[in-house]
Amino acid sequence: MTHIGKNETALAVENVSRRAWLKGVVASGSLIVAASALPRGAMAAWKTGADAMPHGTVSDPHVFVAIDKDGIVTIVAHRSEMGTGSKTSLPMVVADEMSADWSRCRVVQAPGDEVKYGNQDTDGSRSLRHFVQPMRQCGAAARLMLEMAAAKRLGVDVSEVEAINHEVVHRHSGRSFGFGELAAEAAALPTPAPDQIRLKDPNSFRYIGTGSVPIVDLFGITTGTATYGADVRLPGMKYAVILRPPVLGSKVKSFDASAALKLPGVEKVMEVKGWDWPAKFQPLGGVAVIARNTGMAIKGRDALKVVWTESPHAVYDSDKFREEMLATSRKPGKTVRNEGDIDAAMKSAAKVISAEYYVPQFAHAPMEPPVATAWVRDGMAEVWAPVQSPGGTHDDLCKTLGLPYDKVKVNVTLLGGAFGRKSKCDFALEAALLSQALNAPVRVQWTREDDIQHDFYHAPAVERIEAALDANNKVIGWRHRNVAPSLFSTFMPDPKYQQPLEYSMGQVDLPFEIANIRCEVGEAAAHSRIGWFRSVRNVTNTFATQCFVAELAHELGRDPKEMLLELIGAPRIVDPRKTTVDLWNYGDPFETYPIDTGRLRGVVELVAEKAGWGRNLPAGHGMGIAVQRCFLSYVATVVEVAVDEKGNISVPRVDTAIDCGFFVNPERIVSQIEGAAIMGLTVAKHSAVTFKNGVPQQGNFNDYPVVRIDEAPRATHVYIVPNGWDVPSSGVGEPATAPFAPAFCNAIFAATQKRIRSLPVGDQISL
């Protein structure tokens, strides 16, 4: 904790009162908190995988909290803000634990410095999951330090004073001191040892769990004054765009810049270094045009003539690759989970049902394309960028530029969407390399075409599932073959097989009560940059698994919800570690986050009840259901679709239930799930990046459309299962995307009897 003196300043972010419309939304039932499915044993805290992340956790109030003499409390947010609310929620936890008045708190964004702040990698739904406990400890330690300072002034034991609403009160005399009065003395104290810290009883929280605190940047976002990546301006700044290789692995052979240099405003054309693949997040390379503004730089780039080297990835054709993956899925692959005897189950089965599913490549397509500004000078580098991993960006800049740790600074702007793309910092490295070469501040702006054609794509996948049924139509065997390029091809020589992190997201962690299960992965080479995308491999695995459950239900004349619950089975803990090759549990201990089918059943039953599962629907309407344990949370979705006589699909209603353990900010949970419905509908209905001769064929929203307001779900209802502090916090940002596509496609079948096994749906209904 720091005391801000008279001549020092702290950046303040204006807080605005909660909008009346939001109060109306909550009151109208968009946020409905449902009954808990299964109680859990009490625990004071829980172990997470946070300390296994690079640089672990930090909870020291001297790092995160500063108080000025007027009592304004400044709290540092060390995670990036892209709509998930972590910039608000984590400081809010600190404020609640230290008994601060939120209206007198200000939040500042930390630069990239994991040595100081702990891990800053804002992805994987880990911000609250990994830092709600450290931030509670931070706030409680700050509260104790203020109480110790007050007790010293009064000459009493610290047990006689209590921090209450931004002041410390002596119980017997009623005397009180404001936080500002105690700031200097409290800041001079050492951080209390963990065994001295007393966390609040959750019943006394004023902000945590209430949904009453708006995001701290709301005023700036709604008035257009918030700072995003493209809003940064520096004196003498140059503007650059880059022509990158059309095919992964190509490099600049030669280029002619004469026409570009004749254009007004174009100042320089230069080659940008590219790294041999795999290269993690290093730039692809290419030719940069530097100009007085971005528009002129784009015109200059259009005038370039570049000859590229040949690439082995020029053979990549999406249609042919799909057929290759299908052929692979029909043969035995590498076994990654083997339980019981699947061969015997298949041989003895009265009936075997099988289906094949295909999911194409997706681009992230955030509304804000990648952009970064850098200034490298005097042996130092400073970068301003919308990055999800400011600490990782800092470290990659050090390595790329050859600078020591303390000579690099990464300033984090707001992120206008990210979904995993902006945890890869190639665009920030490009800006730094150009600034270093030009000895001037440089902003590199990606266009929408750059963004879609040079993304770290979500990999395509083929999923083949076979179910063996006995004479009573009970499922006695399940074989799931999964064929997809691995995202690890970005970091190492292409393994050509999915790795534990990938096949543990919805394949080998199958929670079904089936005696014989075998999961296999097939070989598939990567021909494009592969990265993680919101929900990651849960998108493809959940699409296949949950669509197949609905297919089984139809084949057997069963209700899809009842079929799903039967396969999930009785409430229990499923532990596939003994039968799985290196089960990955999202980086967290299985003992803290087991696979709990009681909670899984709970969200299915809850969402079905709230959606009115089984109710009479108008002609052309249908309902579909899907569920997934995704990023350690349990989430179920019911989608209602309406299909007209021309095959046009609309979504009158979406219902989603989530059990994410102990939660901090229900308002942000609702917003994340509403956003997941939009993104899930985009993925299901429209998304596909295709390749010919190694070149992506889409480039903007005309051929890579996203859901517009006129086709968005008309109503999205969210139900949050309440849990106490004894149920560990789990993910929110990622999970709800996964079950949307299968619920959507199952609803289409219910409405039309047309089975969708390949995404995107596109015009399949009108064919």
C-alpha cells in the first residue's frame, strides 16, 4: 500500500452511476439466480493452478493499493479489459475486503510486469478463478494495516478497532479516522503475514456478488472517450501498414516500391523481418509502408509489387483437407482414453449408430483489429497496445529487441474484442521492430483483411462418433475419433496430433455413464497459424458430442433432454485420469475442480425448466439443448429457432444456465453469456475461412460475416447457480460459446427434420 503525498498524482478513472436501463433489465428477469443443485463441503479457500502459471500470484497491498491524503483509494488492475470486467471485478474485490467505499476508489491499469504483479495472461477464464483469493487477501491485508495504524494512534489493541466504509472506528469511544488520515502510517507498515489476515464473512460483502457495480470504463466507452489501441498519439508518430506473405512460410524474395513512393504522404518502404515457422508470436514478415497517416500507408501498400518465395503450405486446399481428415477419422487413431472394451461392445451390439461432423477454420474477427504503437529509443522500448498478455508481450519484446527487463514498458489500452487473438503479440513486435529501425514512434495498424487473412485460426476438425447399443437400446459403447491440426504447431515442430490440452476439452473428459469408452486422435498437419479461440477445442468437441446425443434420441424415439440426462447418469465424480493419456484439467488441480455430474445435471434441468422445455411451439419453430463442462464451469443452453418457408433462420429465444462456483460480478456474467450467444450464433451460422493454394479466401465482413443486430437472438435469458465461498470460482468468459452451436443445430432439426453435421449452417436449410 502506497501513500500519495501532496505533490503526487494518481490516474483516476471516473465512475458513473448505474444506468436505469440496467436496473430495469435485472428487475425484468434477465438475471435470474436459481437454486443450487448440489451443496459442497465447506472450505476456507481452495488450491488453484495459479502458482504454476509464469510468475504466479502477488497479493501485496503495497503493489496494488495507494491512498492519498483525501482518502481516494487507487487500486491497480493487472489484467487486461476486453469486456469481461476483470479490470472492475478484481479491484472491487480488493475494495470490498478493505471496507473501502467504491465511490471513492479509482482504478488504474498496470503495465506489463509479471515480476511485480504476478501472471497477467488474460485468457483461459483465469482472471477471477486464479486471483479472487489473492485479491481478497490483498484487500484484507490493507484493511488490517489501516486498523493497525489507527490502533497505534489510539494506543489500543488492534482488536478494538474496525474498518467500516472508508474509515476505521474505535468501538468503545466511537472515535474514527478516515482512510486518508491513516494512509501514510499504514503504508509504512510491512505487509501482514498470511496467518494475521482475517478475511470477511461473505455475508458482509457490500459489492461482491451483488451485480450493482458498473464497469469502471463505462463512461468513457459510452461517450467515445475511452482509449483503445488506435487512439494513442505520440509526437512525431509515423503510421505503418504491412503487406504480409499470402501463404504461411513464404518470405520476401524481392519488391518494387517505386509506385508507392510516388504517392503523397508515403515516406518510406522497408522490409520487415520474418521468422522461420514455427515462431510462436514472432512477425510473419513482409513489406512495410510508412506514411503520414494510415490511409496513405494503405494506398502505398496497394501499389507495391512483391515477389514471394515458394512455401510448402501452398498445397493447402480446405476441401481436399476436409476429405483427408474424414478418411483419417474412419481408421483407428492414437488412443488417448480407453475404458472397458470398446471392440467387444461394438461386436456384441444389437445396433451401432455413427455420425461424422465437420467444423471449419474460424478467424477471431474482433471489432478492433490488431494495432500497436511503439517507441524504441536510447536503449529503451515503450509500447501501447490492446494485448491480453501484457507480461508475455513484455518478455517477447525483451527477447526480440535484445533489451533487459527494466528497459521495456508495455502500456495496456482497452481491447475492442479479442477472444484469444490478442494474447499473441506479433502486432506489437512489428511496431517495435519498425520503431527501432526508424528511430521514431510508429503505429502499425492491421486492416480487417490483415486480421482475417493472417490470424492464428481456430483449427478445422472432423469428429466421428460411434455408439454401440444393446437389445434394450442402452448405450454400452462410445468411440470418438477426433482429427484436427494442433495449435502446438505454433510453438514447436508440428506434432500433427492434438495434445492433452486440446483433446481434454470435450473429448477425453466425457462425463457419460458408459462402460466402454475409447477416444482417439488422428494425424493432421497444420498449414496455417493455429491459436486458441473462445472456448478452444470445446467448440468442435461439444458440437459433435451434443449433436450426436440428439441424434441418438431421435433414432430411439426419446426426448433429447431425457437422453442427455440418461447418458450423464447419476450424480457422481467422474475421474478419467486412470484411463486417459495425460488428462489436462485446464491447468488446475482435479481435487479442487473434479468432473461433477451432479452439477452438470443441475444446469441441464435448470435451463430446461426455465426455457419451458417441451412447451407447444408454433409451426416452423424448434428447440435444441446442449451442455458442457467448459473451463471448469458447467453450462447448458436451450436455443429456440424459427425457420420460414424459404429456409431463413431466426432465433426468438436463448436460455443459458451456468454454474461457475463462487462468483463476484453477476452483471458481467450476464453480459458474457449474452455475448457468447452472439458469437456462438456467428460461429454456427456463418463462420468459415477456406483456403486455396494456401491462400485464405475470405477477407472482410462481406465474405466472413458476423451476426448483425437484425439476426441476433431476440431474447437471451441467463440463470446463475448461486454458490458460497466453499465452491471454487471457475471460468465465465469462455464456457457459454461451446454449447450454443449444437443447441442451435439441434433446434433446427426439431423445426425442420434437417440434420446439420457441418458448420457453418449457411444455406444448408434452403437447399
